[in-house]
Amino acid sequence: MNTMNEQSTDKTALVAALREILPPESIIHTEEELRPYECDGLPAYRLMPLVAVLPERVEQVQQVMRLCHQMGVPVVARGAATGLSGGALPLADGVLLSLARFNRIIDIDNVNRTARVQPGVRNLAISQAVAALGLYYAPDPSSQIACTIGGNVAENAGGVHCLKYGLTVHNILELKLVTAAGELITVGGESLDAAGYDLLALMTGSEGMLGIVVEILVRLLPSPERAQVLLAAFDSVERAANSVGEIIAAGIIPAGLEMMDGFAIRAAEAFVHAGYPTDAQAILLCEVDGGNEEVSAHVNQVRQLLLDQGATEVRTARDEAERVRFWKGRKSAFPAVGRLSPDYYCMDGTVPRRRLAEVLTGIGELSRSYELQVANVFHAGDGNLHPLILFDSNNPGELKRAEDLGAEILELCVKVGGSITGEHGVGHEKLHQMCVQFSPAELEQFRAVKRALDPRGLLNPGKVIPQPRHCSEYKSLGTDTLIPPQQRVGGRG
């Protein structure tokens, strides 16, 4: 009872202090109002924040951070909460700082091909705003209709076109951030290079651990003269996977090179009617773009290469509408699979292209071992896998089984020379696997960077970088030592 009273007193004092900074409608503190903030796109982890705030100006973000720094209150920043690794999971004793109201495109510079935007601007909205100028913003996550550019920066998001045009880090020039102590700093700049350490790269993908992004200068690209998509069907996942390396080896860098297995194909086709061959065991979507003559030559070259690699059918999109439809099927794969199972667990690992077939075979073996279906959808060009593990959390132990299967998949990625994440981040989900991928000395360097920029550890604590005791416990016990029972739902704990 005393603990509850102390927490209530702390909350009362915090809310009273926040009211000196923000209008009442920008402070959310009742249980009913806080419920929508309890998780991000990984709803298996849920926790109610102590308070949520929705500032509208940079000065307000600074004041909130100064207050929390003074009171020792941790802060978790949140965008659209489409993240899939629990990165925006709030803290029961902390402030959830939403950037949803930072949703303006501040400036578009047609000459320099840049746009200055606030973090709450949706990814797709940037391309829509500059389309009339013949420009677009290249990174295009599947959630681009909803995800925000600030969240993209936090996770270093990619998308189906990242093979040729890169991740978020390759498409931004400058960030303005508020530090844990409430200071406003700028990293990067409008020029191609900036003096000093490359803090722009450090901040991109830092998952809200090092600062809160309040403004972004993004790079815009000219829309290609022509883009053409080929759809290749295969009677085996291995043949499709092996074709990926052959395309790259031929000297062609597609704008997008995506793969789906038979389960994902049938789910997507039933959902969006993209025109996929439902009898195929795998399909590759290969988009080439550029000048008209270059695209024609590459389309013919890729078509022949795919047939030589055993494709049972190769189709070229007949027009722009069919090209969009082919991509819509791929980008709708996650919700399509979600229609077929009460729950699914989306993984995110990366492997060398030459090991794709081997890893996919391994995932199939693990799927059978755990008696859980897995649908494979991934950015084949850069080896970024997104296995979707189907389960039903209403069945006792099934969620735990799905998590264990996911852990083995990620550790398989590391074993073949890959990584535990390609674009979804580590967040709360992959702390265990950080212990597998990195040595104790490497993890200590990460902690040192965190201490240098956030000495009190108030920004998104408990995420991304495990403490030494966590790694020793995981490696010795292999249990859920990093996930407190109160943060787990669906029969966990």
C-alpha cells in the first residue's frame, strides 16, 4: 500500500509540474486515456506508462526533458508506434512522449532536392508532397502509409527499394535533436560532409536511446523515367533464393528484389488479388528502373537469367496499374497472413545473399520442429528476412514456443555471418540475441556511448543494449530473464 501511495504522489507531482509546461489537453494520465499507448506494433509486450504527453513545439519537448532530467524520470519517445520490436514500449514509472503533433513539412527545396520535415510526418506523405515536382523519397517500408519519418530514423528503416537506394541513413542529411538534458543540437548538415564525428550515422538507428529527433532534412530523388517489375514463379524456395545472387552477380542492381514463399503468396493473393500464381512455391519480384533503353535491356537480361535458374514462369507488368498491384501484394503480406491466424510474430534478421537458400531450409526445419507454421516474406536483395511465425496465444505455451522459434531463427542468422536485425531494430524484443551477436567488450562500448550522451540513462532505458548480468543469465539458463512477467501478455510469465 505504501508503494502505491508513493507512486501516486510521484505521479501527482509530475503531472502538476507538466501542467506548468503544457496545456491540460496535452497531458494524458488516466488509465482509460493511457490504454492506447501501452504497446507498439509488437502487442505481445504491453505496459501502461505513468503519464503520456503530446507537445506541439520544440521548446515544449526541451522543457519536458529538462523536467524529467531534474526529477530523474525516464522518457520513451513514440511516433506512429508501427515498430515491431517493442522499441516504443513505455515504462510504468516513466513519461511516454508522443511526437504525433509534429506533423508538418516545413520546407521543400526543389533546387537542392531536399525536404525539411517534422518527425511526425508520414513516410508516404513526403513523396506525395513532392510528386508534382518529379521527386520522391526513396525508403519505403511496408508500413509507409502510417509510419512516421521520425520512427524511420530511430529504426533506420528500409523498404522494398532499399537494395538500390539505401536505408534511411543514406537518405537524410541533417537531424535536430533534443538531448536527455533538454539541449537542442544539430548533427549533419546541408553539405555532403560535415566536420567532426559522424553523429548523423550514430543517431540514425539509435532507437530513441541517445536523443529525441524533432526535425529531419531528407534527401529527395528524381522519379525514374521508367520502372518495370518482373514476377518470377519457382517450384522451390531454394531455386528462387539462388536466383537472387545470380542477378546481383550479373552486374544488375534492381530497385527492388523481393521474395515470398508459397504460404505468403496464397495469403497475399486471397487478400489483395495481386495476380500471383498460387501454385508456386516461391516468387521473386524484381523491379528495374532508370532510362527507357536501360530498363528494356535489364528486363530482357533478368528474364533470361531467371529462366536459366529454373523459373517456371516469368511475367512483366503490362502497365503501371499492374506494377502497383504486384507491389501491393508484397506490401500487404503482413496483414494478409494476419487474416489466417489469431496471432503472428514477425521476425527480422539479415543473412549474406549466398546463404539465403541454406537459411530458408533451416527455417523450414525449425518450423517443423516447433510445430508452428512460418510464412517467409523478405527483402531478398539485401538478405533481410521477415519470417512470420503463426501461433495462437490462447493456447497455453504457444506464444512462448513462437518466441523460442524466433530466437533460434535469429541465432541461425548470426551463425551464417548475418545480423539479428535488418530494419526493425532491437528494441525490447532482441535483447537476448544481442548477447549472441556481440562480445562483452563490444557491448561495453555501446554502453559507453550511451553513458556519454545520456549519463543518467533516462532515454528509453532497458532497450537495445543488455547489461552483463542479462547476457550471463541468458547464456547459462536460456530463459526469459530479460522479460519481466508483468510486461508479458497472452499466457506468458
